Amino acid sequence: MVQFAQQVVSGLASGSIYAALALAIVIIYRSTGVVNFAQGEMATFTTFIAWTLVDHGVGYWPAFALTLLIAFAGGVALERIVVRPVEGGPVLTIVILTIGLFIMLGGLSNWIWKAEVRSFPPNRPFPTSTWDIGGVAISKQDVGILGVTLGLVLLLYLLFQHTKIGLALRASALNPAASRLVGIRVGWMLALGWGLAAAIGAIAGMFTAAASPPLDPNMMRPVLIYAFAAAVVGGLTSPVGAVLGGLTIGVSLNLIATYDSHLHLDLDRMRLPIALGAILIVLLVRPAGLFGRAAVRRV
Amino acid sequence: MSRLAAARVAVTAIALAAATVAVFLAPRWDKVGDIKGAQMGVYFIALLGLNIVTGYTGQISLGHGAFMAVGGYTTAILVADHGVRDLWTIPIAGLVAGIAGFLVGVPALRLSGLYLALVTFGLAVAMPDILSWDKLERVTHGGKEVQLFGKPALTGKGFADVSILGQTVTFTRAVHYLTWAVALVLLVVAWLLLRGPPGRAFRAVRDSEVAATSSGVNIAAYKTFAFAISAAYAGIAGSLLVIAVAFADPQAFPAKLSLTLLVGVVVAGLGSLWGVLAGAAFIEFLPDAAVHVSKAQGVPDTVYGAALILIVLVLPTGVAGGLRRALTPLTTRLYTRS
């Protein structure tokens, strides 16, 4: 039971990282109807920027905040320069474009920062000690990651639901033409969505590096698949669904890996195929996800 | 047959003949040249397949490297563990990969193209792990290299010469010829398939699902068919790749392979068969060219990605479409809107 509780807590921590990336995917999907395959590589790239900042003597949390700003600006720039010209084009084109971004950013991370072992952050952002609650050792880092991620999700929720800009963001995603008529600058709202997504992705990247060192140019590839699974489980359109989906995926993967020591199925290695299986099952049984709304298409 | 169609047939025939000559007579290469030529042939076949499903049917597959893995492993296992002659495993590899494509395609195709992209991307990333799974060890050797002939892999060195039609050629040269012979056969098959009713149905599905349904095209059936055929092509490509290097291991089929194939098919021009040659050459030789820019890791990827983005933004019809436009007389372009 103690082991169970412990695995649930650490599953929630890694799950909150998947949730953050899934949230980034959902924000872009809601506004453009396209899944951004480059989301993970964008996160890796910004994490390397954070590493560079820290390497130049900036403290961890200032660098963290600065990186979020840089990621936001980068996301806006990407949307304006690369995605804008094909806005409203076929899904195929935009998907290929994000795959191009995926390959290019992955290549750039490998090129600029080479493939040498780095630890990031040099000093852990959270204390390494643990709390002992009823025999369950809960790492402060896990709680910290969970707390910061959920806090940011809450901020995002407030932004979307209780500000004018959030209203404009939701409106332009829902009905671009009508939004334009009432004076919303839809193009900039889409760019804003990309910026927000990039910033949230950056959090996922920096926490992935902290939770599973070392910092590696390919670290977000598996996380991206878990985030896809989380987003699909959550229904791709629902931010709350993405967060719950991420936590679910994180906890289930952790439990599966733990109890595999009794089953001997080598399931720890099969985390990615299991996530893929989850995607397939959800798509087959309930394509709208657990929290999404079914899409209706006029034929 | 209209004049336009006749001209297209003629051009295709000439291109085919030229390709045949270039492939079989031109190479006076060393071993490395042979291997590179064979690898380009492998890419060519895989791109043909990918183009059928992505270019003609409009379904995004980001997982064709995984189907190459299925084909490659079929060959490796049949040769290494069951003593089947390597040549005969090629069609079997195509068949097995085709079935795998069918099984993946059936559930994914019930949903929109975006989900297919998601699922195939997941498949590409998960494939090396599936191949390394302990529970499949009896079949796949659990992530260890599968040696075809019980010899260490030395990229062709030390393999016995092969006798073809009374001529003795080195193993690598034989592999090169074999790959391109298969490639030409498959090119003709693809061409016949795509210029007939199935090709028309594929394009209808791509251009408007609603219109295709109204015209009596069974969308699900054609999508699945295209996906299975396309996976079979990838399987044959994977089989030839394994034959060329005489071993298979999960790392030979990383997720990157699938994405590289997508780059190739976009460079080629979606929906163009002969552009595939340019696409295959691009992904085969770009890493060599990139070394001149910088020896750092990641340079080829940076160029691949940038090329992909640039082509989508500037030359959406790929090399083939660009050439076609350049060759069309200016007057035609002035008076007709594409």
C-alpha cells in the first residue's frame, strides 16, 4: 500500500509534465484544428536556452521566467512567419509544416548544443529531501513540479475564462469569421495561442530535464507521445481533459511499471507502445475522448 | 486518348527508359557507391508507397519506417531462423507489411486524417521498443541483431560474389541491381494502379471525401486499400534494406526514418511518381552534402526540416510540380489559372 501511494505521487508528478505538454497541444488544436507535432522539440529547444542562461550565471528561477518569455516570443514568431502563410490550408499541409519544425528544431538542438551530457539545472530547483507522510516518502521535487504545473494551469484557466483576451482567444477559435466581424484580430489571437503553447511547453521541457536528468536533445520524444495520449484521452479540445488525461497516463504508466515486477512482462520497456495502445483504444471506443465534444460533420 | 494523355504516356515511357539506363549502365562505382545506390533504391520504393497513400489518397502516414521494420524483420527472421532463400522473402515481406498496414489502417481510417497521423507517428516512435520487447524475443531476437547469414555485418565486405545471367558481380553490385530491378517493377505497378480506376478513386478521396462518396466511391475501402498497398511497398523496401546489410536490428528503423520518408515524399511532390526519384536522391545524399557545412550532429536534420518548411511555403508541389510549372509555356500559365 505504501509502495502504491508512493508510485501514485511520483506518477502524478510525471503526469503533470505530460499534462503541461498536452495542454500546449490542446491550445493549438483548439485554435487551428491541427496537432502541433513540433511541440516537444520546441520545449527541448527552449530548455536548452534556459540551460545557456543558467550557464551564463543567471539564477535558476530568473532563467525559468526569462525562458518562458523567450518561448512565448518564439511561439508567436513561429506562427507569424511559418504557419501564417498556410493558415486555413489543408490539414495535410499544416501537419507537414509542424513535422518540418519538429525535424528542424531537433536538428538545431543537436547542432548548437551538441550531444554531450549536461545536467540541468545544476542545482535542483526543489529540495531533494522528502516528506514522510504515514510511511509514504513524498519527494519535494515531485510535489514542486506538480504544484507549479497545476498553478500555471489555473492561471491559464483564469486567462481563458475571465479576461477579455481569453474571450477573444476562445471566440477566434470557435468562429474566426464572426470574431473578425466584431473586431477581434484573429490572426494575432492564433499567434497568441502559439505563444502560450510554446511557454507551457517550455515548462514541460524544463521540468522533464529536472525530473529525469541529464539534459538530452531527444528527451521530449517519448514525452510527446505520452502528451498525445493524454490529449487524446482528454478529447483534444478540452484543457481540463488534457490535464486529467496527463495525470492519468502518468499514474498508470508508473503503476504498470511497478507491478510488472510481479508480472515479468517487461512492461517497463513497453511504455511507449502502451501509450500508443491507449491512443488507439480511446479513438476506437470514444473518439471524442473522455471530456471532448463529438465533432459533427455535415455531409 | 487525348493528346495530353498521349504526351504524358510518352514522357513517362522516356523517363522510365532513361532511369533504367542510368541505373543499370551508369554505375562504375566502388562498393560505397553500390551501397548508396541500393539505399537510394530502398528509399525510392518506400517513397513510391508513401506517395500512394499520402500523395494520391491524401492520408498522412508518419509511420512508414515502422512498416519497413516489419518487412525487414520478416526477411531477417525467415532467412536467419528458417533458412528461406533471401530473394523469396521479398514478396513475403511485402505481404506481411501489407497486412500490418491493413490492421493499423482499419481503426485509424475510421477517423479523420489527423488521427491517422497521430497513430502512425506513435507507431514509428514505439516500433523499436516493440521489436526489443522481451516477450517477443523468440520471434524478433529481443532487440539483438539478427544476422542473416550468421556472419558479422561488414556492410557487404566478405560476402561471396554473385552470378547473374552468367556474369559474376560483387555482392554489393548484385544488391544494387536487385534493388533497382524491384524498384522498376514496383514503379510500373504503381503507375498502372494509379492511372486506372483505383487511382481515380484515390484522388477523389483526397480532393473531396463528400464528392467521392456521392459518386459511389467507398471511401473507407479505398483508404484502407491504399494504406495496405503503401505499407506493402514499405515492407519490400525494408526487406531489401536488410538484405543489403545482411542484418536487422531495431535501431535500423528509428522514428527518424519515417520522418525522413515524409521529407522525401514532399520534396518529390505529393502525387507525382517520377518526382520520387528526386526525393529519394535528396534524402540519400543530403547527409553527405551536409557534412561540408559542418560536421556537427544535427546538421542534416536542420536542413531536412528547413527544406520541408521551405517547400511547403514556396514550392507546394515539390520538385516535380516546380519543374512542370517551369516547363509549361508561359502563355498557358497566363490564360489559365492552375
